[in-house]
Amino acid sequence: MPTDTTTKPHHLSCAPSRAARELGLRRGEFDLAVHLGHIRTLPDEGGGGRRVPRSEIDRLSAGEDFPDSLRRRVKAVGATEGAAVMDVPPGRFTRLARLGLVVPVTFYLNRYRTVVWQYLAEELRQFAADEKNLRLLRDRMPEGLRGQLEAGLDLRPRNWRGRHLGFLLRQAEEPWEQAGAVAAFLDPVQIAELVPDPYERSHLNRFRPGPPSHGAPGSPAAHLAERIMTADSPDEIGWLRADLTRTLEEAREHRPAPRPRPTAQPAPAVAHRDSSVETSRDVPVSEEPLPPRKRLGWLRRGKPRPTTP
């Protein structure tokens, strides 16, 4: 009989902090490896959060050139180091990133609350090694791309959001979690329009992840991270709304959002004039089941394609 891998005893799994130590990774590298799908995790049914199966640590430890090979796969670099990896000037690297040709994998805010984007060094090496990209690396930028840059085009936040959505979907265990992952990139006004029912909206928000932690809640840094997390272009908002509509249909079919049970109202008192008048009784109120909803396809999974002009 197959075993349920979501309820493994704790001695067969370990907390992320211990797993990171055993795998020779810093905590940021470990989190990135999980996001990229390099390290499999399971829900911690006992205390929330995630745990790493012991079998997963054994699998990774047995890999060739461990732990250096794992570190190389999650090495993230900023613009200056990324330019060195691709052997281009830092200014050209930034232009390529703004055009959406290289995709950020994460970001942080420095002490001046400036966004510092980071990229996978392995992906940058692959981009530079592709002969189709040689003109973008060596020649003058085509006039059309230069015009878009001069107009202020910057696809780094949008491409990061697309990538982060893929991370969240890989962690989602069931349809409401998938719907919450999509809703994480829409502002509350958009969500209220799509989900007018307050009980359903409250249930959806339980599964709606916040932005990566940057500063105390309510701080300027936290507000900036929230702004980066929220879609701001009409076409991006449009497809997020469409995807949320589809995933909500699947979630409703899977399990309707909980709502309070209707309570039976006591019948009004009846004055008895003689013994022939019967006392009225309360009639329990039954809740009609939700109508079946048409099954729709799952939201696209995996690494999104970069958004390019």
C-alpha cells in the first residue's frame, strides 16, 4: 500500500535550517534552491511551514561534485557581477535586463531603499554562450530597442513577478492555494471586483502570500516590496484576472469556501385559546448545495518565458 508522503514522521524529515546546514548552503541559497525546484519540500502537518524529507537530502548529497554543483545552480549575482559573467559593460547588462532579455530571480533593498535585482549566474552564462545573442552583446542596440529604453521601458519587476508566480504555484498543494498564488499579484480592488462574496474573498486571502519580507510591516521598505509584487500594466493585470477567474472555478468545484450555517429562527409565540390549537414547531433550514461548476484547466506551471518587447 502506498504511503502518504505528506505525513512523514519528523525523524524522516528536517527543518529548513538544518537541511541548509547539511547541504552546505546559506539560508538564502537554500530558499532559492527550493523556489527553483532543486530541493523538494513537504508541508509540515504538525506546525505549519515546510520540511525537507531525509531522502531528498540523501539524494542531493549523493550527486556528483556535491555541494559545489548545487551551489553553482543557485548562485545569484547583481548587475556588476552579472556583466562580468557575460563579459559586457554594466550599462549594457542593465539595458538587457530592462528589455526583459535576462530575468531577475530575486531582489533586495539596500540601505538607501534602492532595489537591487539579482540574476542566476548559470542562466547568464547560457545567454552569453548562445550565438543568437552575440549581436545584442557586441553590436549597437537596434534602434527600436533604444527607443523603448529611452521611453522608460523596464520589464525587470514584471519578469520577476512572472517567475515568482511559478515559485508559488510549485508550492501550492490544492486549488485554493493556486488561486491565492495568482491573487498575490493583484491589488485588493481587483480582487474585490472578481470575488464580491465576502466569505469567499476572506477564504481566498488566507492563501494569498505576501511579498518577500523586506523591513518591518508598514515600513517604507515593506511598501516598496508590496509595490513590486503588484501588477501594474493593463495586459499583465488582464491575464492575471483571467487566470484567477479560472483557478477560482477549479477551487469552488474542489471545495466551496466555508460560510456560517444559517440558524433557524424561533417561531413566534402563538396564543392558545383552546387545546385544539397546535403549537408551531421550528423548521430547520437546509443549505442548498452549490451548483456543479465546469472544470477548467490548471494554471500554467513551470518557469515563465521572459517578457520581451
